[in-house]
Amino acid sequence: MIKELHEKLLAGKITSEKLTQNYFSKIKKKDEKISAFLTLTEDLAMAQAKKTDEKIKKGEEIGILEGIPGAVKDVICMKGVRTTAASKILDNYIAPYDATVIQKLKASGAVFLGKTNCDEFAMGSSTEKSAYAITKNPADLQRVPGGSSGGSAAAVAGDEAVWALGSDTGGSIRQPASFCGVVGLKPTYGRVSRYGLLSMASSFDQIGPIAKNIEDAAIILSEIAGQDKRDATSARSAGKRYEKYLEGSIQGLKIGFIKEHFENLNKKVKNSMENVLKKYARLGAEIKEINLPHIRYSLPVYYIVMPCEVSSNLARFDGMKYGMRIFDQQDSDLEKINPEERKLREIYLDSRRYGLGEEVKKRIMLGTYALSSGYYEAYYLRAQKVRELIKRDFEKIFASSQKGVDLILAPTTPTPAFKIGEKNANPIEMYLEDIFTVTANVIGIPAISLPADPVDWEGKKLPVGFQLMGKWFNEEGILRAAYAYEKSS
Ligand code: GLN
């Protein structure tokens, strides 16, 4: 889609201004129902579109993404634009700088339509935990789009943006991509700079693309990848033009699958996954059953370490430096403290009490508990040790060319999109949504979700995705295998 639009721009068949306006009118028509966007950046978008058109008119060269409109999850800072992380506490926060990914995309000439809805501070799997709106799934408006990057996935699936950025800490790019029937890629940890991303859990967070097809995802990744001195965890590698690595046969490619992943799966989803495996076999891949003994601990490891990092990262939102400050003087708990100190403490407490939502507070409390003296060894430290064991299983399976595999295939989600409200009663059920996605974050490998055969579900045909996971920094490997599948569909 991006390439096609690029060629049309070059041939003068469309202008970026028309294209961008066209997307804004689609947003105005559709977003009342879908609620993918929290903020529109019309002026910024039109200025960039105009610039692109002028360049084309003058016969200047333009980049592949130049003039092509996309959307950005509202956890990524864009200078001069409201950036809320879908939280009340950042209701009035205007980012004073651009995230590195935004800087890079601006340099590429990309057009920004606006900021998309998500679960508050990216914590959730349904976008129901946003303080502002519940985004609906364009495939069925009764259903969630997944989360936390639900707004970005819905915007792309609902044709309100050509491409979008999401962030993925435990599945937040891939799970909504699966629910909405689009492509979502979580790069290797360190591949894309996190500078300017409102941190959720820093040892897991990665920014990545959501797009209509594999080539588009590859193009966006090429634009945002690379080392950044402002993010100490960014890898030294420069990244590649990933779209150049898509073609070619996957004959002999070894794809592993884990029996347990398929065994307890819903029959319809299982059937869809088996069709994927069959198709890969037809394409010449060698399908192998593999055993990763520690992978079943991924979810518990994630739900211990992630809240610990959350509790530390979100300490900065205390009504002082960022966002809103609340002081309601209703609190009598602090009566014994001298008035000045009491005022400060009340601001901290009130700003956090009113500014943060339930899910966020729950995770801060869980994390604070797990890190507290006396519990640290039993929870955080032990979880980090198990994390290392999971990593070693994967190192082994990717290292040996005889016994090992090149890629691992898994479902992205246990079911297609669930109904709005369906999983709110029991948080564990919501957390179980992440069972197949968290491993890639726990050990930092790249993973992509792309549409498998849709399933008949409660009277509808609903999208469902499958995942390909690869070795650290082997984005081109998973993209190439994903492309081969997409092309043969
Ligand atoms: N659904 C997961 C969670 O709630 C993942 C969130 C994410 O990747 N940002 O933590």
C-alpha cells in the first residue's frame, strides 16, 4: 500500500494534500463509532503534505514514506502535541520534544494524522482501560480491538490511517493486530529507540509498526530502527532497509512449533493455526515440533517483573513536574505532619489518587510489594533468574542448525476479539490474553503477528493472527517468512 501510494504521488496521480484530507474526512466519518483517535494533528499533517507536494512539483527526490499519512500511539511524545498515555494524570501534558522515532519519521517526511487511544500507560489488552474512550474493533463494533495499542490497530484496520506506531511491552502491538486483522511487528529489544516513549516496563518496551501488509511494516521499521545515543539500551546496529529482504524462497527454512501451544487451543483457532503450518509446509519449510521447557513460566515472570518496573517508572507522576496537579485538602490522614510538608504530601497523594486509573494503581501496588524488603528475593530476583532460563532455552534452539530451528510459530491470541466488557470481571482472564505474546518481550526477541484464516465465531467471521518469532536482530528472517505466507494467500 505504501509503495503504491508513493508511486501514485510520484506519477502525479494523487497529491499528499488530497490524500491527507481524504484520511481526515474518513476519520471524521468513522471515528465517531470506532474512537481510534484521542487527538488529531491536522495543521501538522497538512503542512507536511504541502511540503511533500511542493518537493514533487519541483522534481525533488522524495523518500518512500514521504507524504503518507499515519497515526501514533499516545504514549509517544510529539513536540507541541498533547500526549496523554490515555491517562487523566497527563490530561494537559504537551510534549516539549519529539521522541526519536518521531524525529526520524519527520525526517522521512511522514504525515502525522494524530495520536491514538490505548489502555492507560499501555497497561491492558483491550483498550477498555483508557481514561478517555473505548476503541471499537472495525471488524465488529461490539468487540474490543485488543490492546494496549488498540487505537493504532483500529485506525489501520478501519482505513483511518495507512500505517501506525504502537508499543509492545507484553504483546500490545501483536495482540491488537491479531484482533483487527492487520500486521504488527515487535522489533528486537534495542532495535528501535525508546527515547520519548512514556515508559511502562523499560526492560520489555519496544516501539514498532502496525500496518496493512508485511511490506509496509518493513518500510516503517526501516525508517525507525537504529542506534540512538539517548537510549542507553539501543543496540549499536544501524538497522537495514528491511523491505529489500522480503523476496526469496523459504525452502528448507526450519519452523518450530510448541505442542502445548496448540493442545489446549480453541478448536477453531487451532484449525486456523494448523492451516498456517500446512501452508508453510507447502511453501517448502520444514515444520518441527520443539520443546522449550521453561516457556510456561513466561507469563508469571512477566506479571512479576513488569509491575516492578511500572512501580518505579510511574513514580515520576506525582503532580509536580508532569501533567495535572490536584490538591483537594480533604485528606485527614496526614494531620500530624507540619502544614508545609503536609501540603506537599497531599499533592502527591491526590494527584495520583485522582489522576491514575484502577489498573495502573493495581500494578504500582503489586510492583511495590514485590520489590519491598523481604519479598524482593522471593519475587523479583527469582523471576529474573527464571527469565534467564527461558532465554537460554531459546538460545539453544536458535543456535543449533541440526537440532534447532530458524523461526518459531505460535498463535498470537487464544481466541479472536472478545466482546466489550466480557473480560472485565476477572483480571486473570485478561492477563491470560498475553500468554503467547509475552515471551518475546521477556527475552527480547523480534516477533510479528499477521492474519491467519479468519474463524467463524458467534455468528461472524473474525480475524485471528499467528506469530513468527526469530532470533535476536533477525527481523529480516521473520519478515521474509511472513511475506512468503502473505504472498501465497
Ligand atoms: N497486555 C499486556 C499488559 O497488560 C501487555 C501490555 C503492553 O504490551 N503494553 O501488560
